[in-house]
Amino acid sequence: MKQTLRNPAVYALFIIPTLALYCLFFIYPMITSSYYAFTDWNGLDNYKFIGLKNFADVFSDPDFRSAIVNNIIFILFAVFVQVPLIIIMAILIGSVKRLQGFYKTTVFIPSILSTAVIGILWGFIYHPEIGPLNTFLRLFGIENIYWLADEKWAMPAVLFVNAWQWMGFYIVIVLASILALPKELNEAAAIDGATGFQRAIYITVPLIKPIISVIMMLSIAGAMRVVDIVLVMTKGGPVGATEVMASYLVKEAMGVNPNYGLGTAISLIIFAFALILTALYQMSFGRSEKGDVS
Amino acid sequence: MKKVLTLVLMLVVAASTVLAACGSDNKGNNGNATNQPGNTDAPATTAPTAEPEKVEPFSVSLRHIQIGESTKFRKAILDDVVKKTEDEIPGLTFELDGLEDQVNRFTKLPAEMAAGRPPIVFDLFGGAGDALKYAAAGRLLDLTPILEELGLSDRFLNLGQFTLDGKVYGLPIGGNTEGFYYNEVLFEKYGLKEPTTWEELELAAETLKSNGITPFAMGSKGAWVPLMLVNTLIGRYAGPEAIDGFPAGTQAWNAPEVVNALTKYEEWIKKGYFTKGELGYEYADMLNDFVSGKAGMMFDGSWRSSVFKDQEQAGELTGKVGFFAMPAVPGGKGDQTFVNGNYSNGYGFSAKANENELKAIKAFIKNLYNDEMQLRGLLEDGVLPSIKLSDEAIAKVDDRISTKVMNILGASGGAFSHYDSTVPSEVYSESESQIHKLIAGKATSQEVADALQKVQETANSRPAE
């Protein structure tokens, strides 16, 4: 038996069924559908091969270029605002003695709500006339802000709701890793006279770096394919102010003028972007942080 | 040697596992097909015809867009038609599937059409971007023989948007025109009368504006809402022929007369005549804006008229709303007495309907498209009939807006349709994003016109398929 397991062919035998299923349900559909990216298929009429025209069309459309910029804003917001806030919140919740379960549940609730519910909920909160937010701001004499209808405000409004929806989920993950840290380290530092802030910066954060690296990557990947919250809140509007690549895809592929060929091309572009970004991240920050810990 | 033997054994085991899985699959298929192995489709289609006497219960999917309060009258008519049809055809049950209009028209139905599996009966719009496109792709049932059998062939007022190569592929439920609704209470308060000329209309708007009332309620999150007004402005400034002229190549979008229409719209935007923050409001919000008295006028279709005789929806405004067509514009081209008129929304049927479903379709058409239901639609819902009604039937109409709408149509020189039914989808799609840019001040009327002309030219230069 030992002899058998040394034979690479045996290993191949074990993985072939899995590989076959993987190819059948993932690789094969992906390759066959990729073909449509090079056609003008609209779902109804006969289609023909048009080469790279779809890709050229997409990149020459200023609306798509602004969608890419919006995706980048989503990523930057996730990395530089969301992730630090997640860590701060997790450390704060990790250090409270009483009602920790209550805080944990409270921050987690938004991520179990369906995005459609969140869209309606925040649509009401942001309502210019009757929404609680503007009602509150009016107390200070601030004029009605058209949160979702004003190009200036729509993007921040959607970013905030997206963060509100997902931060709790990540906070719970980070919190779990904080609570799993050996208590002795923090206690020893406290005895040495380190303040809570110093302990957080010099002990907790370095120790949870691997998990931070993971949530960082998940946030980037999530920001690349964000679409549901945009569709339920603004449908990419006003005038493309909140349009992201995926919502542009939905509009082009399944909108007023369905063009599945173009849609497939856009999805390939999103896939390529996500692949490149996560690879870049892994090669730079992801690796060095893992190295630190080991 | 032993190694090879083990390897072979493992291969056999693995292969037999895989094959066993396939084998049980085949067995399953054979079990279903009994005498026709390998052809699972055949029994499904032959089974019902084999024993026609026995009543087999069957269901027919029906997609409608009558959801929500403002379409409740229309829904009641549909429910009665469904019930009557179910009573007539033994074994039939309709599976009603209510969906929001835009979701059905622009998302779900196109996807179903692409997959070749639309519902058997479904809400359908006429014109180049909808019915005619699906008909050309062979997705829609040819209704010509059914209409002949039911004696309905010559009764429809206008089947133009559903007719391809002389065959009818859909039936409009009614007709409509788009015009201005106005709040009579507010008009009286500010000493305004129903505008009959362009100057009076703009004076009314200016007066309302200066009194802190929004002149025109607008919810332009869905671009089709502002485009209704744009379309009628084009019909006025560029003439009724312009709408058909775009796809024919005889009318350029960036010709001065069309740009004039867009410029007028732009001017109204700049003057703040529309609801503030309109880009964030839906079609339904526009009605709220108008009913609550925040806005004095609203450009909408005659299909909305039933709201204003329903206390529950219109509240204090019940019966205090007037309707007028867009007045002639100074310097407008063509016949200024034409009105916007559409026979575009109705029902289509799947080309894949089987024998039973065809029976259901026939009965559904018979029960929905008849004098009684058409008159009911007119009286209860304010929807103009799509089939010719007798004078005495028409005389029963007592609703003010419906009467006014019929008078407007009667006095008009003719009707022009909405360009969304004449131009290719990509042009309409472009007009949706361009109108948002115009509203947000990110494009001028000239830029909008140039962009549309560019897409139209590309579409017109494409060889017909």
C-alpha cells in the first residue's frame, strides 16, 4: 500500500473525478460563455463573430471608464476606511467586559439582512422630505440634502450603507481571532505599564495581521464585484454617479437593449481586474504580512 | 507487477463507480419513457392527445403588470377574465405572476425570450424594441387565425405596433394619450385657467413656481417618465412625422427642430420647473408629489386618470383634477393638432403553446377583448378601448377626464406614437442615459441630440436582417 501511494498516477486517479466535475461545471461553462464575448449575441437573433469589438466599445465608453473609477473608490474606501474601522471596533468590543455578546450581535445584524431590505430601509432614511436623516439635519438649519439624487452625495451615501452592511461580518471574524490570542501577552504588557492604546497597537494588531490580511483581500474582492447594493439603492444613478462595473454590466446585458455578447465581455474584464488586483495584493502586502508572523 | 495490478484494480473500481452513476441515470430515463428510450420529450407531447376525453388538469402561466394600488381596477378586470376563462375550459388553472412593468419589460421578459421560455400569456409592449423584435425571432404566437376565428380581425382600432408582415403577434389592451394633469384647486387659488396656448401653459408654470409650488411633478429615476414629455415636445416642435422619421433616416435627431424641443426641456429644467431631486424619485413618487399638492401639474398618460376618481388614492383631489393636451408650440413644424397616441401595451402569447394552452389562449382573448370588458376598462379604469365600441356604449362614460381625453382624441388631426416603439432598442437605450445627463446638467440639448443621432446613424446603416 505504501508503495502504491508513492505512485503519482494514484494521486491523479483520486483527483480526476473532482477535476472532471470542476471542469464540467466551472471551466467548461466559463470557456464556452467566454466565446460570446467575441460575438454580437443579443439573445434573440443569430450572432456573428466580431472579434474584439465588444472590448473596444466598452473601453471607449466614458460611462464604463467612470464605472472603473467608482470601483476603485469602493476599493480605496474599503481598504483605508472600512478595514481600520473594523479593527478599531473589534478591539473595542474585545476589551469590554460586560454585554460583549450584545455588541457582537448588534454589529452582526446588518450582514444577515437581505440587501433588498437594506436598500428599502436606507432609501427611507435618506428620503429627502420625510427621511429621519434630513429631519435631524433640519434641526441644525441644514437644507434638504438629496442623498441619492445628488451626484455629490450619492456615492458617499452608498459607500456608507455598503460599509454598514458588511463591517459587522468582518468585525466578528477579527473579534474571534482577538479573543483567541493568549491572554498572558496582554497581561504582561499591562503589568509593564503599557496603556490600552499601546497594547492594541504593539500587541494585538501585529498578532492578528494574518486575519487582517485576509479581510483586506476579501474587501478588495468584494469591492470589485459590488453590485447589489448599488442596484437596490440608485440603479447606478444619478447619471452614472454610482455606476460600478457590475451594474454597468447588468444595464448593458439585461437592460433596455439587451446585449449578452457585450455583457460577457464586461464580465471577463471584471474577472481579469479582480484576478490582477488580488494577485498584486498577494504578491506585495499579503506575502510580507504572512512572512512577519512565521 | 504488484504495483501495476493495484493500479489496474483501482482504475476498475473508479471506472465502475463513474459508470454506475451513468447507468442509474439511464435507468431513470428509460423508466420515464417506457416504450421510447432516449427520447424524453416525445411522451410529454403525445400523452395529452392520446386520451382527450379525460380532463387533465393543466396550468397556464400568465404574466401581468397590474400590481399596486394604482392598477387595482385593471387587475379586477383581469381577475374576472381569468375566472371566466377557467370556468369555460375544463381543467385549466391560470398561474398569475404579477411583476413591476419595467422589470418585466426590460429585464425578465427579454431574458426569458433569450432562453426561449416566456410565460404562455404575458404583458407585452408593441413596437420595434419589443413585440416586433420577438416576433421576428419566432417567439410570439401568430394570432391572425385566432382573431379570424373569433371574428375580431377588423375590430381593433390599431394593431400597427404588433403587426409584422401582415401577421398579428399581440393585442393592445387599450389606447392612451399623454398630456398634462393639473390641480384645479391650485389653479383656482392662483387665478389660472386651463391652458389652451403655449403662453398660458408657461404662464401657469411661472405663476406656480413663484408661489413656491413645483410646476411639474416629475420622478425621473426611470428615464421613460421624463421621456414621455420629451417625446411629445418632439412631436410638437419637429412635427408628428419626426417620430417615424428617426428610424427611416428622414429625420435627424440633431436637426434644429428636434434640438428646439430638447432645448425647451432643458430650459424648464434650468428654471426649476420639475420636482427638486427628481433623479432620485420613481414614477410612483411623481403621483404622490402631484396628489399631495406640492406640484401643480404632471405630464402623464391617460392610463393614470382612474386614480383621480378614487378617494383612497387621490384624497382631497378626488374629482378636482383636469387634463389637457400639450398646446401648439410657437414655430412648431407640422400639424399642431396631432396628439400623442399609443396602442402599445397589451398581451402577447408564447409560440410554444401546446394544444391545451392554445384553447386557453383563445378563450382568454375572447373574454378579454370584447365590448363588455373594453367598456368596463373605459368606465372603471379610464383606459381607452382598443376595439371599436358603439356610440351608445361610449355615451355611458361619465368620468370627466375620460370624456376629456376622448374629446381631445376626437378633435385631433391624428396621432403620433412614442419613439420607443419606432426606433431600435439601442437608440432608445441611449436616449435614457442622455436624458439623465440633460437633467443633471451634464450635457446640453445639442450634445444630447448629437449623441442620439450618432447611435441612430449606426443603427440605420446596419443591414436589415
